[in-house]
Amino acid sequence: MAFESLSDRLNKALKNITGQGKLTEKNMNDMLKEVRMSLLEADVNYEVVKNFIADVKEKAMGQEVMESLNPGQMVVKIVHDEIQELLGSEDAQLNFKKQGLTTLMMVGLQGTGKTTASAKIAKYCTKKMKRRVLLVACDVVRPAAIQQLQTLGQDIDVDVFTMGADVDAVTTAEEAMKYAQDRQKDLVIFDTAGRLHIDEALMQELSDMKASIQPDNIVLTVDAMSGQDIITVARDFNEKLGITGLIVTKLDGDARGGGLLSVRSITNVPVLFVSNGEKMDDLEAFHPDRMADRILGMGDVMTLVEQAQDKLDMEIEQKTAERMMAGVFTFNDLLSQYGQIKKMGSIQNMMKMIPGLNKMVKNVDDDKLNSEMKRNEAIIQSMTPYERDHPKVLKASRKNRIAKGSGVKVADVNKLIKQLEQMQSMTKMMSGGRMPNMGAFQNMQRGGGLAGTSRHAGSKKQKKKRKKKKR
């Protein structure tokens, strides 16, 4: 995942400084050296790193910080604030007209996910902003892009305008404007052509379209995997077209993240959105403060809550919560929760957003988790309605029948029953007014109760204790 290595190294460097009772120039320089190396290895621009370190050092060595009760935490705050400043001091948003038709021209190189990003923004604006959106297929160089946009538009229930690959892009854009006005649309998104590299023909076509439709927004799609090339591409497009914002795609890949950290301070073009998956819902408005939190391992609860509100069936969640508070949790409840988990996507991504759980992320395997959930769903669906609500009746003969019906071993059925019993124990704790502690989760993990996690997770002390017991 993007920023994973950077986050680990920064946390290590900052942990060393917060563990010091007193700040000195030496331990400060040691920390800054580690931070500097972390940023450079994450492919952050050299000049950006140099200025970043100088700014942190100047603020951290100030008298107010040095004499504070907890100087280490003050340094962490300074590093956080400086990372946020790199990403943007405040949230950037699309420019919408108060009345009439707002236009958005999507530009970018071929292969950056521009067509998919166009559809994602269309869905985002339709769902969250209640806009009446029209997508326009202006990539006449690549006929497959027209078909792709039509398919995506159908999937998200948004109109797509095209005149085919034989009509030039500028004419298509002009006719689309008339079409949108006739049908009372209030946002038009133009998916333009890309190239494998920036060339004169591409820029001339985009310049002609800009002159014709005079877009309110020109959004550049950049690939997080391309590193510092983000800066070069953003600078060139900005000089020739005047970019109003960026959408960074493939942030769920193994990008080091340096380009994203560098681009705002060098080009002064704000990041508007980040795309972190292939689904149409995998698009987030970019919040610099929240991204700084994630990079420093502080979680991002606000974004997690927003995603839950968007993706989950809140009626199911309410009913499940009420049953759990009453001390009730059955296989039907577990089946419902599996459905909700699937809607939220990657468990690893969710855990990273929860302070305290980010350290357990490496023990979670999303592929294994999804595989086990499918198997467990098959087991539950092989039970009768009575068995789902009364798991205590599951004796040997019933277990054999369920195992055969779901194509698994009896041991798998027993394991799922054990997981339910552990969940029921936690539910009873909650109904009694007590919240399960981290130890309860780790006990579930070691017992196989958390699917997709390593059974040997835990602190070094716990691992040593287990080794001693084995001896």
C-alpha cells in the first residue's frame, strides 16, 4: 500500500524522539537524519525534503518546544503539520457555478486510469452532491475508450454522450454542451484523449477544446505508481492548460507516495481526489490533514465513518447493534456482518484508519480473509433457519450434514462454531456494560477467531512467553 514503508520509518524515528526525556541538538539531528532518509527513499523530491527538514528543525529547536513538558510530542505535531503543509494547508474542491452548467475537462496521459476516474467523479458528484451529470466521450483517438465510458456510464446510471470515433473531439464537445443544456444537466465531464507521453498534437487538441468549451475545471489524472514523474507531468500540463486540480489514481498499489507528497509544493496544483481501488465507489475527496494522520500512523476515523455511511446498510447495523447490546448474536447476525464487511472492501485499509489497530495490519491477509468468509458463508447457508438461530443444537449428525452440504470438513464447521461462541462472549460483555479489550481480540486471533489473520501475532514478550511454555 502507498506510504506503508514511509509510515513505518517515520513512526520509528518519531518514537525514538518521544522516548527521550529531553530534547538535545544531537537526538534532534539523529531523528531528522532518519526522517530525511525516509522521505528520500519514498521518492520525495530532493528540494522538497531539504526545505521540509529545515522547517521542522527551525520550529522544533525553538525555545517553546525545548522547554515544554513533553517536547517529543511537540516534535511529532510539528512533523505532522509540515506534512500537511506539503499536501495542502486546506481542502481543495471542484469549482461549481452557482447557476447554469458547470464543466469539467479530464486530461492525462494514457494508462493513468483517466476514463475510469471520469466515471468515478461522475458517480461521486451524482451521489454526494446531487448533480445531474453528463459524461462526454471525447477520446476519439482510442475507440475502445468510448465503449469503456458507455459501459461505465450504464453501470453508474449516468448519461454518456458520444458522436463516435469519426467526429473530432472539439465538435463532440460543442454538441455535448447543447445536449446537456436541452436536458437540464448541471455538470458535464469531458473524457479527453491521452498519449503515452506529452506531445504537440495532444496539447493542441486539448488547447482547442479548452478554447471552445472554456471549462470551469481542468483535472489532471496522475498515476501514484509513477513516482516523481507526477511532478513533471503536472508541471507540463499546468504550463500549457492551467490545471485546477489533480486526481491521484492507484493509491492502493505499492507506490512509495513521494510524488503525491511533492506535487503540491512544486506545482501549486491541489489534489482533489484519490482513487484507491477498481470499484466505482473507490474514490475519496482528498483531505491533507487526514492523509497526514495516515502517513504518521494516527488513523483516519473520519474517512472510515464517511465510507461506512456511504457503503453500509445502516438499518442492518442498527438492528445488529441492538441485538448485541441485548447479548444476542447468532449465525444470521454473523452472515449479515460478512455482507457488510464485503461492502467496505479491504480489511487492511479499514484497520489502518483505526488508531491502535494499524500495528496489526501486517498480520491480516485480505485474500485469505475473503476466502474464509466465502467458506463460512457456505457453511451458514447449509444450516436450517432453526440451526442458525439456535447453534447449541449443532451436534455430530447435524455437523456432518452441514459439512457435506457446504463442501468442507467437519473441523471447519467446528472452527466456525468456536468463532461464533467467541463473538457471543464479547457480545455478553458489551451487554453487561463492559467493552472488550485488545486482549480479547488477540485471544480470538490466536484461537482462529479472526479469519485471515496470523495466529502468531502479538508482542515480542507474548511470543517469548509462548516459546517458554513450549519448552
